[in-house]
Amino acid sequence: MKKIGMLILAVVLAHSVAARAEQWSKTYSLSGAPDLRVETSDANIHVDTWDQKQIEATIVSSHYKFGSGGLTVEEHQTGDTVEINLRFPHNPVNFNFGSHHVDINIHMPREGRVKLHTGDGKIELADFKGEMDVNSGDGAEEIHRVEGKLHASTGDGHINADGRFDALNLKSGDGRVDARATAGSTLAEEWMLHTGDGSVSLEVPDSLSADLYLHTGDGHIDVNLPMTTEGRIRGGEVRGKLNGGGKLITVHTGDGSINVRKG
């Protein structure tokens, strides 16, 4: 009977938290390619695209209210540049249980520029083309079906990215890094995939020309595509060339395996 009572209480609490969800939203009209900048200390960021000349931003909070003593949204638009800064209350006192997640949801045009930063939260970006700068202090990053230049980093969490890349720079302080570069990818600049602790997986098209440097502090290295090796092959280090060589791709992990394969 006691267990049933506790279950009922949990359901009631969950329902009450959901019922108190707060929401802020705004739509920004555009005339050209968007330049979106989102900054927050503690929220998840989700960005997807649509065929409309506007950015729609919605922030949903399961606990905090918006306004005095709660969440503050600082936002402004200059031409096609939109900046959204979500600030949290200082030293909030919470006596209730349940989720305190805050989600920033963005719909925007497919092509442009994005700069996304959260101090603590997950970042998701999909179907975007252009320049992408993605950073989380503590959280995973899922980036799919993108095109262009991607710089993504997290202090703690995995990074999973796929698309047609001209630049690729992925860095995790602690977590695996998985990247899949599709056909048409090029090295407009050097690529780097790095993690302090975790495995690294890189899939590249068979036509990609690049120099390759792979290094692990503790783990094995597998290269499953044609490569011309250079110098001595050491236990945790491999140097080589793909299709005659080109700009450098560096893959590094402090502790974990490395796998490079053909897409």
C-alpha cells in the first residue's frame, strides 16, 4: 500500500511540474542569410531548419518563470543577425522535486551562420549549411546532415557529427568523438578530431586527399582504407597519406581506440 501511495505521489508531482511549464517565444523576419547567436549558462539547444525567411525561437522551462527573479531573455536583431542570451536567476532556491530542464528550440532557414553556446546542456543541430560554431561546457552534441565548416567542442560529453564538410574541428574533454564525412567533403583547412578520454571514429569518402596523423595515448589504431604510410609505425602513432596526400587530418585521443574507414 505504501509503494502505491509513493507511486501516486510521484505521478502527481510529475504532472504538477509539467503543468507549471513556462514558455517564451519570438519570431524574427529576415531578408538574407541568417547569422544566429545563442548564449546560455544552463539549457539544451535544439536547432532545425525550414523553408521560411524567418527565425522562430521558443524557450520552454519546466520550473523557472520568466521575468523578475526568474529567467531573463536578452535578445536583439540587427539586420539578419539575431542574438539570444538566456540568463538564469542568481542563487535560486528550489524546494520542489522534478525536472528543472530548460530547452531553447530554434527553427531557421537552412543556410547561414550559427554560433551556439551553453555552459551545461545538450546541443542538437540538423540540416544546416554554412558556418557552424557549437560549444557546450558539459553536454553531448548531435550534429546531423549538415554542410560547410563545423567547429564543435564540449568539456564533457560525446560528439556525433555527419555531413559534407569543408572544415571539421571536433574536440571533447571527456567523451567519444564520431564523425562521418560524406561525398564531396574537402579540406579547405586542416581537420582535427580530439578527445581527452574516449574513442574516435572517422569515416571519409574514398576520393578524399589528405595527410593523416593518428595518435592514441592508450588504445589501438585501425585504418580500413588505402593509405601510404610514412616513417616508422609505432604502437600508438600512425602517419600516412590518402590519395597522394593533402592538408592534414589529425586524430588524437588520450585514452581510447581510433578507427578510420572508408564511407
